[in-house]
Amino acid sequence: MPMRHAHTDGDTLVRFTKHDILAVGDYYRGVGYPFVDLKSGGSLQGILDALGDTVGRAGPHTKIIPGHGPVTDRNAVMQQRDILLAIRDRVAVLVEQNKTLEEVIAAKPTAEFDAQVPQGPQTAERLLTWLYAELKAVH
């Protein structure tokens, strides 16, 4: 199933119904913060939609295979979606206040979540960079 404009413009969810498994690729990562490649057609709304769709398709025993990291479950996907929503809201306030990217990073809007997110290549700074770019473009 295509997941339009999530991590990129070519994301796909593969459902293995007999085994209760969802393979989601890079729009969900079990390590590091999520990453949207704006240059390749990804978007904040697309990744939020894809995460929500995945949660909706997953049952309590569904195994979810991420693009990076260990096999997980719907609770981890919900947690990542909720964290992303909270950080988005914090960054949006800073963008409305005309803060620069450097000021947004210095404000540490991810600090509450940094310990909850397993370390990976998608750092808080990288998350804030693409999130800022997208929110600034629509502001």
C-alpha cells in the first residue's frame, strides 16, 4: 500500500495478513527521531498520516518491521507519532515567534523526549532542521 509523501514520495506499507506483520520501511524508524526527506517529496503531514494508518491497521499482536531498528508493535508507532506531534506544536510556536533555526535548536523543544528515543542517525537536531524548514515554508 502506498504511503504518499511520508519519508519520501515513494513509501510503501506491506501487509502480511497470514502472519499479522506490517513492513513499513523508513517512514517508521525504531531508532532515532523520524526523518522526512523534503527534497524527495516527503512531508510532515504525509509521515503523520502514514504513522496513523499503520496504527489503524495494526492489532495488539501485530509485529511491525521498521526501516531501521528492531521489530516492534503498534504502541511504539503510536508513541513516535505522539512525540512528533508534540515537537511539531512546540516548533510551530517558535516559528510563529520568528525564531531562527539556531534559536529553535537552542530552545531544545525535544529535550523531554530525547531519553525516550533510542539513539540513531536521526538526531534531535536533524529532526528540528527538517521540521523547521517545513513549518517555516507554510508560515
